[in-house]
Amino acid sequence: MQGLGALDPITASTNRFVATVASLTDAQVAGDTLVPPWTRGHVITHVARATDSICRLLAWARTGVETPQYASMDARAAEIEAGARRPVADLVADVRDTAARFEEAVRTLPSVAWHTEVRMRTGELRTPATLVLARLRELEIHHADLDAGYGFSDIPVDAARWIIDDIVEALARRPETPALRLETTDTGLVHALGIDGPAVRGRQADILAWLSGRSPGTALTASGADAVPAAPFWI
């Protein structure tokens, strides 16, 4: 998946996310998620505001004018808190509107801008080609976070594979990441971080749930360690 070619799976992912949000009642929006203390309203609002933040980075790539992903982390938290208690109809409209702005920003990005590096809030440098795919990661992981009938096993195989690759690449850039080997038993994906680390094995969906910090890894096995270790912090 590269550049404009990523829009089809992102659009499909957006439609799935919107369908789940639209199925909720206003009362269910206040329900628990896989990322406490956030409610479903917090997660949904975060997805919309994160989409806006990617649009700002795409504007940076397009214009050459440095535009931070967020004004500050406090401002980011305040935006999420402010939108978390809205009714379902407003949340659905927000996700749809931001998705449309994102698609327009991608489709109108000049060819030269696709090679321009911009800096994410984590300090990570990305060109729009991989920045665009970061939206797929946001949509799929946070869809599972809603704990509303869509789980890690429902994430399309290719999307899950890319998300694992993306997380592993981020971890590999950090000297403090412990040595680790990941082996997905159903897709044959293997990643090695460092040397002589324990091997964690399991289905791709379960690897992703653990690697993203959403599961303790109860469905996984490990060799070279007494138990499945805690997943390295990645974002």
C-alpha cells in the first residue's frame, strides 16, 4: 500500500468504523473501552481529531510551512475531552467530515510533496506515503478499542500486517527497546528486534493486540522467557 493506493483500504476501514459508531446508543458512548479511562466517546473523538492532525502534517508537506501535528499535548487532551460526551449523531458527522477532509488533502497533494519529510508529535519523521497509512493504523486499532463487536481478529490481514510492521519499525528506532522475536503462526510473519531475545508466537491478530498494548498476551506463547513479556511501549 503506497500513497493514493492506500485510500481504498482506508475508506473501507473508515466505513466500518462509522458503521460501528452509528450502531451505538448515546448511553453506550459513555461505555468502557480497551484504553481506560477513555470512554467510547473519547476514542471516537480522538480518531476525528487525529485525522485533523494528519491533515495539518499534509499541509506542511504541501506548503513547506512547518505545521505541528498538535498545538500541544494539553491542547490535544482538551479537544478530546471537549468532544467525548456528544451524541452519536454528532460523533458520526465528525468522523465523516474529517474523513472527507483527509481524502481531499491526500488526493490534491502535489507529486513533489510526497517526498517531503514532516515530523509527527512523537518526533518521528515521515513522508506522506507512510503518514497516510498511519490513519489506517489509527482507524483499525481504535475500532477494536471501542469494544463494540469489532476485534483484532476482524482487522483485514494485510492491514494488520502493515500495522505490525509499522510498530516494529518504530520500536527498532529506540535504543531502549528490549531484544524480541515475533512469529505469527497463521501468516508466517517474523520480526527480530535485537538478538537473543525471547520469541513470542501466536496468531497475527493476537500478536497485534499484545504489541499495541491492548492484551497481556494470554493467547500467545513464549520461548526463551518464563512467560510472555510485557509488550514494549511503542507510542
